[in-house]
Amino acid sequence: MTARADILLIGGSDSERTALGDQISAAGLGVRSAPSWRAADGARPDLLVVTGGDAAHLVAEARELPGLGAVPIMAVVAGVPHTAATEALAAGADEVARLPVTAAVLGARCRLLLRLARVQAAADLGAVLTKVGEILAGEADEDAALVGVLRLVAQILGFPRASLIAHIDGSAHAYVVAATDAPSRAQFTLVVAEYPEVAEAIRTAQSVLIDDVTTAPLTAPLGDKLVAVGVRSLAVFPATWRGRPVGVILLRSPLPRRGLAPDQEQCGRLVASTVGAYLRHSAVLDSLRDQTHRVSRARYEAERRLRSIASLKEHFEAGADGVVVLDDGGRMLFVNRAAEQITGFADGGLLGTELSDLVAGEGRQLLADVIAKVLAGDNLDPFDLQLTTTGGAPVWVSASTSTVLADAGAVILTFRDVSAERALEQELRSTKEFLERLIDSTVDAIIAADLRGNVLLFNQGAERLFGYAASEVIGVKPVWDLYEHGVARQIMRMLRSTSYGGVGRLEQSRREVRTRDGVIVPVSLTASIIYEDGREVASVGILTDLRERIRMEQRLLQAQQKLQITEKQALVAELAGAAAHELNQPLTSIMAYAELVQRQSPAGASHLRAIGVIQEQSERMAAIVKNIGRITKYETTDYVGGARMLDLDRSASSDTNLVLPDPVPGAEPGGADPDQAEPGDDDQTGESSPALVVSLDDGAAS
């Protein structure tokens, strides 16, 4: 027994491990070494020897690992510091040896720990079997009890996955009745021949231990497939009742192993035997036996039905589509290879089972209705079903039926995987709905039509602009009815020209369209041609209603014109005020001097007539100056040669008057003393002459 012991040496430097390993080998024990437990191959050793300055840390780390919890550990530490041995024991070491130590002493201590471990393992095995009995007896739910036992044995033997497979003697099928990685899965069917390790354990009623599935002769042909699903090593223990296997416990690991220790293998066998006795007296085997009989009966009926059309099998197998033949209860009588590939199930796992078990949701009722109608002789249009695969992922299939076997009480169902097509359809549908919402939400009108003028798209903006509902236009009204006569053809010519934004494009241009009420509406139009494989297939236009914009532009133009008139009137008024002020001063002097000359001239003087003309024209000039001072607006009248001139009468305000006060008592008209007035005296002939004062409303001149 000692010769089979597996001793693992970890820690320290390479030279330290080599020296210590040589001593253990010299004592007649086999040893392997690694820098740490994680650097080892992962197999559980019978004895762990730890050395080096960090021995205490390695011991503590090993005790925390599930696979090393019960493994005896010996720490080989240096004599200095003195606390090294105490620290190793505190960390969980079972034995401590101080260096230097002889090979004989080291070997004796290793053998002692191995012997104590075997004694402890026997005691632990009894405790394990007691725990198994408590789980099976104390749990009312059989499935929960079996899963609890599987978790316990997987933890003890260091496997991450465990399952219990029940088998009825003589059956080609077995059934997974419990599993740690899928507790809810019940009675999953498998073909025994496809699992050589299970078949071997059932055939020999002996344990099957495989450290590496890629090299073991039993599993090497399936090695790559097993590795792909996360299986690198496995152990199979037959669950027997009176020497005959009623199932197996299958343990799997994704890592290779160095084999189980003898006590571990014995533990696995005893737990499996206990589970076998439990299975024999549970309702599980009775249920499986009935199911096996039903499957056998169904297979017999299927063979009977299919013998009459055996020639069709080759046709079914040659097809690329999946084909299943169902009886009147929906149970599968035949499954071709394509159907196996689509569902992921082998035909042995499907025959005799109901197809509805693979159908999700409302599809089950649909399938039942289809079977009833086909058996009644009706062929149905293709329909979609959602199937569940072995990986749990749903797959959409498009199925069609045949009544060829309806007289024999069977239904032929042909289907193909359309998951990618349905996903693409959903994506396209979502994109279409998004684009439709986007097009309808825009303010502008968007219209698309094919080359024959049939309207294909008429969004809500177009409905608002034209007053038509989309249903009244799409496929009903030609696109040129929306424009003035000839405009649609003109737009197409412009689209095909290079002068309006390039071939296939029309930059923004002004056009007019006709609404439902016959109203002509100005719009801004941009358009483009839609191509498919280089061919013109349609055109699309975006139209913006310009009525509000034009109204705003007109109001703006009117405001600008009013502003210009106001500015012109203000300018004229300012110029008039300034002119009246400047002209009134010399005019007053002219009138004063004329009056002075008249008064100083003798009666009958020849120049008095001229003086009268001067006075008359001066008064006329005063009236003109008065009108200039009264200008408040800008009015014109015709002049020579088609020109226009300022109309003083119309431009002057009517409430402004020329004030000519009465003569001052005792003075001659003109208000100046002839004896004191001298020609050129501006002080006496200027603005102070009361007879020539011009009163303006704006006070520009006085």
C-alpha cells in the first residue's frame, strides 16, 4: 500500500526541493515536486510535504483548498528562526521536521503520516456513508436527495460535476435522473453506446477511472469532442443492487488528473452502492421501466408503420431539411440526421418522446392542431415553431407537413432552421418602423414614387400640405396630379441633368403644387433619384411649404418700405426747416429795402413800378418759404420730361400760417424809420422786421 502512495513536495528553491526529494526517495518512497500546489498537475496527493522559508504560508494556503482539506501535511523547516516550526503547526501542518534531518527519519515520519491518514480515511469513510444515509432518509424530495448525495461525493473526490444515470437491464438507453450542474433536469435520455465509459461500467459492474480522456483507449476516439464540452478526466462508479448495476454515478472534471487515492476510490464505490439500493426501492426505476416499455412499444409501432414506406427513409436522410415522423400522440417515430443537427439531440434520445417537449410556449397547441388536421387528410401552409436544443438555446424552424402517412396514423413534419432569417426579419422590421416614425415626424412633406408615377410614400407632412390622406394617394393617384401641368416631367428632366446639383440630385428650387382644394401653394423642393443595381427605380422629393415664409417676407418688405418713407419724410422735413430758416433772413432784408426805397422815392418816380414788382415777388417768395417750413411729408408731382418734383402744396401741413402783423401805430409799413435806416444796415433790416416774420410749426425759422 505504501508503494502506491503519492507524495507531493512543494515550496523552497529548486535545489532545496531536489535535496529533500532525494532523501524521501532514498527512504523508498515515491515523490514528485513543484514550486507550489497551483504549479502541480492538480491531482490530490496522499501526503503533502512543504519546505522553504514560506512553508507556513503554503500550509495555510493548502488547507483552504477543497481538494487538500483532508490530506496530511508535513512541514520541513530550517532550525532558524525557532518560530518556524510553531508557525507551520499553527497554519495546519500535521507534522514538522527541522533541518538537517536524515533520510531514515524523514521516511519514517512520512510513513507514519500515511498510515495515520489511512486510519483517518476509514473513519471518514464511515462518516461519509452515515451522511449519505441521512441525506437519503431525511429528504422527502427524491430528486433533492439524490442531488445532495452527488454534491457530497463530488466534493470529497474533487470533481466539479456529478450526475446519476439510471439504466434498465437490457435497454439501449439510460436516463439522467439527477445532476449537480442541472438540478431541475429530470430523466434526460441518452444512448448508452454513445458513452463508452458508462457502457463499460454497466457491462462490468466495475469502476472506470480515466485520468485523461484524450489518451485513455476507451475514450480516445471521442477525446476531442469531450474536451470541447469541458471534460478532460472522469470517474464512473456503478450503482449496483445485488451485484447488478441499476445505474452509475458519473463524475467529470475539465482538468486531467493523476488518479484517485485508494480510499477515494473505495468511497466512490460504497456511495454508488448505497445509491443503487436507494434507486431499487424508489419510484424512479419503476417510472423509467414504464417509460422504457413505452419507448419500446412506440419503436415497435414506428417500425411497423415505417416498414411499409422503408424506401422513403433514404429520401429523408438525403434531404437537407430536418424530417420527423410523428404518431397520433405526437411521439417521434423517425428522425433524420438533419433534424438531429438542428435540435442537437441524437435520434436515440428523441425516438419515443413527444416533439411537444421540445416546442416552446404556444407552439405546443399549434403542433397538436397540426397533427389532428394532417391525420384528417389536410395539408397545411408552412408555419413557424420554436424548438429547444440540447444547449438550451431556442431555434426557430419553418415547418411543413405531408399526408403521405396519414392513412397509417403518422404525420411527416419537415422543417429547416430559419433562426437567422427571423432575426434579420425582426431587425429589418424594427428598422422599418423606426424610419417610418422618423419620416412621419418630420415637418416637411416627403413623397416617393416609382418611374410610372405610382406614389409609394406619402408622409404626414405631405398629408398636411396637400390635404389628402395617405390612403387616398398611395397606389391611387399619380404623382403628377400633385403638381401643375408638366411640372413633374420637368423635375425628372432636371434630376437627370448635370446642371442642378448633379445627375440624380436636384438642389433646392422653387415650385408650386396643387392642394386637394385646388389652391396653388409655393414650395421649396429638393429631390433625388433612387437607384438599385445602377437602375433608376424611384424618385423622392422633400417639399417645404413656403406660404408662411412668403407672408413673413412680404411683411418685412412692407416694414422696410414704410421705414424708407419715414426716413425720407424726416429728411425732407429737416431740409425744409433748414431751408426756410436760411431763406427767410435774406428775404426779410429784400422786402425791407424795397419798402425803404419806395418810401424815399418821390411820387411818380420811374423805378416805383420795379419796386412794386420786387415787393410782389418777395411776398410770393415769403409764401413759398412758409410752405417749405410747413413740409411734413414727401409728395411729388409731374415735371418736365417725365421727371418728378416735390409738390409743396400736398407736402405742407394745412395748419401752418404766414403771420403778417398789423403796422405799428405811428409808423409806416415795414416797421423801420426811413430817416434811420441805411442800406446795408443788417441790424435794422434783419429778422426784427415784424412785417416779414414767418411763423413755422417746428420753429425752424422766425
